Amino acid sequence: MSVEGKEENQVPLVDLRAQYQSIREEIDAAIRGVLNRARFIGGEPVRRFEERFAAFCEAKSAVGVGNGTDALFLALKALGVGRGDEVVVPAFTFIATSEAVTATGARPLFADVQRDTGNLDPEAFRSAITPRTKAVIPVHLYGRPANMSSILDIADRHGIAVVEDAAQAHGARDDGRRVGSIGTLACFSFYPGKNLGAYGDAGAVVTNDDALAKKARILRDHGRTEKYVHRIEGYNSRLDTLQAAILNVKLGHLEEWNRRREQVAARYRDLLSDVEGVRMLAPAAEKEHVYHLFVVCVKNRDEVLRRLADRGISAGVHYPLPLHLQPAYRSFGHKAGEFPVAEELASEVLSLPMYPELTEVQQDYVVQELRMLIDQRV
């Protein structure tokens, strides 16, 4: 498979156009339905999606919101997290996890992660707890569930709420339980590139607690319980009706797409099994990994990334700088070396193209070029 004569990025990191073409008629009909009804806030598509997504997560309630970051923020607000409180978050994840904490006025307490998964290390979580710790946010990184049994055990013993950051894990399971139904609350993003992605920003808070679901619904809609009656001051973060209609279509395909991701991941593992210099993160075992991303670790990662791009392969890095070293958190006083596993992963992780429509020819080419670069000791 030669680069010559091909588009610059012949193997994209994700191909949303291919997905759209596979369900185009359903999507177009759903959008036309919303346009014909001319109801763009709330309505049947939102109600239906909330019911269906809650059932998919095997939870009682789903509350549609504007995006995944708002979902985290509103979940914390529903728990009463605020100024003077602390929330434990993994040092290796996207900044939205910690942004939601600081937005409430609370402080994020960073904790190191496990080298074989990138997920929150339960012992690091335990060590981070102080008398002010009110919640923990385990992230199901890359689609692999965190060690929820250990995290829940520690949290229960300290009276700490557990907020699952499931933004990358739609449909994953941990010991048979769907993520979204395990913690006190769970938060999902439907950013376009997610396993279940909208065509813009969207998110949801999922919970089995009726009181927390009610609080989240009030908070997302200006604190009101009826028109122009506001019980509390809230926020404007409603799930857009057009996005809900799109998500209703895509939810019907999600199980199939996740199975295909698992097949692509299994094939990557087989093709890369004998490539020295490529370390793959641990497979799921008792967990059902939905492979939002397929991530390997390589030395000289940035050079490998650049050379792959030269060959028409759009790989990625999730994430190149751990949270404790972000300039935004300089005032916290963290230093390099404080969370060594997070720092090691940040310097080595490489996300290979991963989407249900990825062909075997494309995958073979990705592995062929990566193998050649590793053999050349780039």
C-alpha cells in the first residue's frame, strides 16, 4: 500500500465520514423530523434518548446535558461539592476531569495511575485522601473500565462519592456491570469522535439515585421546576434536540460498532505481538474494553508520530502532558517526578487509528509502517 498518489492522511485516526455514510438515511430522516416539528429545545427526541441511554447503561436515570464537561460539573454540584472540598482525580487524563472540579470551587487532588492500564491506581487514591475529600473521579481511560471494586471499597470506607468519568467508555463493563451504573453518578460525553458521538457537543449524567437525578435536571435548566419558577440558581446546559435525535439513531448501532472495535483491537494485538519496542496496555480480562482508542507505548514517541504522518497515517497522543504539570495548575506547586507513572505514559503513549470502519488493508499498512520505524530505532 503506497503513499504515492494517495490523500495525505490515507489512514485517519477516526473516520466520521465513513460512519455517516453507513447510516446516512437514518440520520437524515431524524434531522428532518426535528426540523419539520420545529421544536429545538427538549421534546420527544430528548425524552426518548434519556430513557434509552439509561436502559443501555442499566441504570435508572440519564439526564441529557450540553457536553461531557458540564456532565462532570453538574454531577459534582448535585453532590454538593464546593469551596473547601477536595476531589481525587487521576493525574493522567484530559483536563475536563479536573476542570469540572475547580469550576465548583473545590480543589482537584491528583493521584498516580497504573502503568499497565493508565487508569487510577487505587492505592494512590487511598494515599491522596484527606479529611476534606468529598469525591473521587475514576476515568475509564481509552474505553477500559477502572478498577471499580477497589475504588468503591476505599470510597465506601471513607464516605466518599464516586463519580465515573465514562466519556470514553460507552458500553464497557466491569465484572459484568455496565459503566454508568457502578458509581454514585456517571458522566458521559457524546463529542463527535466518541464511540457514541453526536454531531456537536452533548453529554449526560447517569445515576441510580432518584434524588441526584432530580437535582441534576434542575441544575441543567436554570434551577427551575416549572416555567419561570426557579427553586435554586442553576445553569444552562440542556441536551440539544437535534443532537438527541442523532444520538437516538446511533445508539441503535453502538453494540455492533463496539464489537467491531474489539475485533480491530484483537487484530492489532496479534499483528503487534512480536514487535519489540511496542508495549501494549493490558487487555481487559474480566472487563469489557470498548476501545475508544487503541494505545501503545513507544520510545521516541514524537518522532514516531511525525514519521507516521509522513507516511499518511494519522496517529495521535492522548495525552502528552499530565495534569499536575499543566501550566493551568502551576499554582498548585506540583513538580516533575511527583507522579512518575503518569509522566512516563505521557511521554510514550501513541494512539493508532481506531474506528469500526477501519479496513484490514489500512490496519496492515499502519502496523507495517510502525514496525519498520521501530526496527529502524527511530
